[in-house]
Amino acid sequence: MSPPGSRVITSTSNPLAARVRKLRARKHRKAEGAFYVEGIRPVRAAIDRAAHIEILIVAETLLTSAEASEVVEAQRAAGAAVADVSGRVFSTLSERDHPSGLGAIVATNARGLEDLEVTPSSLFVGLQSAGNPGNVGAILRTLDAVGGSGLVLIGDGVDAFHPTAVKASMGSVFSVPVARAASDAHSLEWAKRCGLRLVVTSAQAAVQYSSVRYPAPTLLMLGSEGGGLSSTVMKRGELAVRIPMSGSASSLNLAVAAGILLYEIRRGRQPDTLSEAEDRCEFS
């Protein structure tokens, strides 16, 4: 509940509301080093992962769950900045069919490749010029689910803080480290320096994805939705795999392909599956 005497923002032209709408654009997210997130699950993830939340934005009339109300009250009690807005104002900030009534402006945790921790068991995904923010968010969510080490966005593709990517990640944008590499050369140099083993994907690869043991630490490289991986990256790959296609479709959605490959890599690293190596090709 809003504290007695608190001011509720009712104007859609209020500077805070205008700022949230501007953060939909990449140039404003980059300039401010911040992005907007909506919903109880992602906001709670930001809190749990100690992300720097600049301000919570709350429309009490739209909060429908006791959990959301408890989160808001706990943050108020902790002294967090909270802006109360009307349901109408909040609806102009939301890109959902049913606005949740809870949002936050969060500082982006911008990382470079050197900020990523590489261990002997690391599993990274590199996305080359990804154009679909929904795929970026979904891959973040899957990386989180398999205990992945981070996501490397290569080139001028979409950023992980795009509203659609944030929504699709379901809060995993706060759990999985994300770094930007300016070019293929930059990412490949980093991978070599850190001892990462490069796995590439191609419909023409001789080896099926489920018939190999994947090397570690791993950098799984995935190409853009339309063009696939560049020839430069393909030539540097230590292991090339394909996902078999039996029907009329010629390709899989990028996030679906990533999920198949990530779970296969994870399966091969589980203690109870190591005994199955007799029927699998070895790669060293």
C-alpha cells in the first residue's frame, strides 16, 4: 500500500514516465546505462541478484498478487526509491496485454570479455549479429537453466537489455553475465587466450550433435537467424556439429537450436552419462 500522503503520478507526460518510454530505444539505454523491466519475476530476480535498481515503479491498482505487494512493501521498508503511478500511466509504460503494475529502472551491468570468468568447466554461447531480441532473451534463459557461464554478443546485433529480450529472459538477464565483442576477431582472440574450445554449427557438418563428446571449456558459436556463422568463425571451429532435419523445414529457430545443443553439452557432463562414452566419438 502507498504510504499515507504519498504522491501518485497521474500524468503520462511526467518526466519519469517519459524516461521509461525513452528506454525502449537502444541509444537511450546506452546513454543512460539503464533499462526498464516489468513483472514480479524479473523485478524479484533483480532484487535477489543485487542488481542496482534505481527506482521501482508501482501501480497499486494493477497489482494482483500478494507476492508483488509483499515485494513492494519490503522494498519500501528497506528505503528503496519507489514511484507510485496510476494504472493509466503504468499502462502507457507497459508493452504487455495485461500490465503487471510493477516495474523498475535498473542499471545495465555492462561487461567486456575480460570481465567474464573462465574456468575448466565453463560453457559460453557466442551469438554473431543476432537480430531477434526474443531469441537473445530465450537463450539467456536456457543458459541460466543449464548453469552456463555467460553470453557473448558479437558485432552490431541487438542488445540483451532490449525490452523483448528482457521479457523473454524471465529474469535470467540478471543471472547470466553478458558481454559485447566488437568483432569476430575480438571474440576469437579472447577465446584462444582463455583456452576456450570453439564449437560451431552447420547444416553441412559431418558430425551429428548427439554423437560427440564436447570439449571443455566450451564456446558454442551460433550465427545470425538469416546468415548463419561467418566463414571466419567456421574455419576456426575445433568441432562442427549439425542438428538433423527430417521434415520439410530447412532450419530451426535460433533459440530452439541453442536449447538442443546446450542441453546435449550439459548431458554429456553429468556423472551418470559419462559411462555412455563407449558409443560416442571422442574429441580431444
